[in-house]
Amino acid sequence: MVRRVIIFLILVSFIYGHGFAVTGYEVDKVHSSVSFTIRHMVVSKVRGHFNDFTVDLKEDEGDITRSSVTAVIKAASIDTGNERRDNHLRSADFFDVEKFPEIVFKSQAVKKKGDKYELWGTLTMHGVTKNMIIPFEILGKMIDRGGNTRLGIEAHVTLDRLDYGLKWNKTLDTGGLAVGNEVTIEILLEMYAKKK
């Protein structure tokens, strides 16, 4: 009887041990980007990106829906290719980076949708925390020449900046607003497994 119990415990340990094997990943910034697009002056769109960000991914190799992600963006690293505009975006009119230096996303769940996934969690920006769902796709996984495991991820999400208190705007003489409210975010990540 004791022998059967021991064998059973060993089997359970083996099965669940493999199911909960976790691999940590970090971003290869040379091949990754966090960018955004927003309507400008009604007739066009402006694209920008953040130069300083980290992503801590913990992948459950047995079940990806048990994985977790924490991402931190330094708000002051915003870059739209125009210094005057970037300084305005860093000011209290927009991100107020001295008071709110980081934009943080923390996952709460990963859900599979067909051959793609959704990352459920909270986004904190400008001192406001809101629930957010980020659809994403795993582009591929491979071992590079250095023996490192690499993982590619692509995600797109749209948010309303007014929800986060980013309310500055200006009415144009011809009607309409200088800056749109909807912001489309594109996340392209190439990540590599941390050395154990």
C-alpha cells in the first residue's frame, strides 16, 4: 500500500512538474519596438515610439495561458521625431513625466482565441489604472546560433487617451481638433530566454 502511494506521488510530481516549467524572457531591444499612431489636424496621422522599455515574460512551457507579463515604459523616452512636440508631450499637458515617469502593464490572465491569444491585465498611465485586453500573436520560436531560445510576439491595441486623463487639445479654426483621442499601439517584440 505504501509503495503504491509513493509511486502515485512520483507520477503526480512528474506530470505537474512538467506542466509548470517556467522560462523567463527579456527583450532584445535592437529588434523590438513599442510604437503608436494618432490622428493629427484631422487630415493626417503622426507616428511615434518609446525608446526605453522593459518586458518581463514568464512563459509556462506546458500551458501558455498560465504565463505572465509585466511591461514598463519610461514615459520620457517618447520620440515622434520632433523635439518641440516631444517636450510638449512630456509636459503636464500630456504625460507629465516628472510626476508619472512610468507606464506599466501587468497581466492577470492569458486566453487563447483560435490560433491567437489575448492578454488580460491592467494598464497604469498618467496615474490612472484601467483594465485592458491586448490581442497578440506568437510569430515564432527558435534556437539561434548562440544556443539562445528566441520568441517573436506581435500585438495591436487601441485606447482612448481621455480615459487616462490626457485631455489637452486645441480646436482648429476650420473646425475639428488638433489631436485625435484614439491611439493605436503596435508592439513588436523579439525576446530571448534568460540564462538559468
